[in-house]
Amino acid sequence: MKNRVEFYHSLATLLEAGLPPSRALRRRFPGTFRRSGSRLARQIEAGLSLHQAMRQQRGFSAFECNLVQAGESSGRLPETLRSLSQWFELQLKLRGKLISGLLYPLFLYFISCFLLAVIAYFSGGTDSDDILARLIAQLLLPLAIYLLFKLFRKFLLSFAIVGRLIDLLPVMGRLQHSLETARFCKALGFALNSGLGIQACITLAANCCRNAAYRRRFLRMNRILARGNCNFAQAFQRISSRRDRHAALGEMLDTGEQSGQLEVYCDRIAKLLNAETELVFERIGVLLPFFVYLLMIFFVTMQIIKLASSYGNMLQNLIDQPF
């Protein structure tokens, strides 16, 4: 992520300095972007635009390609690239907050695994090899969950039902809403600046969403607008969710449309939702250690009770044995 931030920041600076994209992309960018930049430069020299070249490489998301397309259409490519740099810098900051919030709960989890293994060993009811195998499995569980999430995230989010189920969860649903709606509004603002028609802007912005449920919901506005009986803000009100109404997003979009500054208000909404995402991550960092601590106390207490019960039974058997 840090390399991506530097890539877009450096490319924006070089383009603002007057370098053509093919020359700017041959700069020694960090990490894998050095090779990606060279490939993009060759494709541009072959006649492709920057966003077309980016779509042919796996390292760039639909969000990035669509925003670059909007920037090229509006003639504001350097500003778009700088905004992408700022966007990913914010995502890097949010990721850092999430990781720092998870470190202490993970520490508590590992401590509890070792405590439970020690108690199980001294209780004497389980073979030491079984205890060791269970301990290793418990220690590897967070890594396995992370790898499975990383591997199947895109596949699962391609099903709209998954997004709808996540929306039902109090914390994860709020987090998903903030991230996906911020992504849509950010892309919509850039698309509007490019001079595209409103329906083309909605299509471009909706395709930036990672979650199929949100993508389909935003695309429904095109069908509503095609009937010709409402404006953009009214179409958004018709597809808005409970969280949209709670955040008064429809009212903000209506104000932006009435004032002729819809793209400005889209950017404001994106910033507002990113700030809300940051707040959710902070709450996760506060609440998660508390719940992990409670679970640790519960399981350790159960093991201690089990250990005390086994020793009590042994003592009772010794007392009951005749001399």
C-alpha cells in the first residue's frame, strides 16, 4: 500500500512538471511498480490510454482504473492521481488503526492458549502430545482465518447475498456501508468533474464497489433515472438504506444538486464516511480486547474448575479406600 501511495504521488508530480506519461512511467518506482510502470509505458507508446493499459494489468483495481479514466476524460489526470495517492494514504492509515487495534486482542488470545495448555497438562487427563497438537492448532488459527479471508474475499463478495448478510451485523455492516459508499461517492465526484452524463457517472462509480450488493443497489439508480420522473438525489433516496437515511446522505446530495455542486458534496460525503470508518476502527480496538479478555477468563476459569474437580475426585478416592 505504501508503494502504491508513492507511485501515484510521484506520477502526479511528474505529469504536473510537464513530462509525457510514457516518460514519467519509466521512473524507478518502488517495489513491483517499477516493472508495472515500464509495462504501462510500453502499452501507452503502443497507442493505449493510461486507464486502458491499467486494465490489462492485475495490479490495479477497478476503482483505480475508473478514476484514471475520469481524470483522462476531464483533462485533470495529475489531480486525479494525486487524489488517488491521498485516498490510499488514508486507507493505509485506516489499515494501521485496524492492525494496532487487533494486536492486543491477539496477544491476549495467545496468552490464553498457553495458559489453557499448561492447565490441561497439569490436570493429567490429556496426553502431552494431544495438548501440544491442540496448542499449535490454536496458535495457527488466526493465521488460517486471515489466509482464508484473503483467498476467498473477492469470490465471496461477488455474491450479493454475502453483502446483505454482512449488512445485518451491527459493527461489520456499518463498516461495510462506510467503505463502499465512500468509494462510490469519491468515484462519482471524479466522474462528474470529467463531464460525463449522470448515468455514465453512476455506472463508472458503482463498478468501483467491491461488494456486489452495493454495486447492484447503486446501478438501480440508472433504471430509476431512465424513467425520467426524478433527479439524481431523488433516485438515491429511493434506493437508500437505513444507514443512508441515518447519515442524511440523501439530503446532502439534494443540497449539492440544487446548488450545482454535486461533485463537491460527493467528495464531502466520502470524507465524512472515511472519518466514520476511522471511528469504527477505534471502537473495535477498544471493545475487542475487552471481549477477548472476558472469553479468556471464562475458559481459564472452566479449566481451573475442571482441574480442581479432578483433584477433588482423586482426594475423595483416597479417603474412601480402606486401610
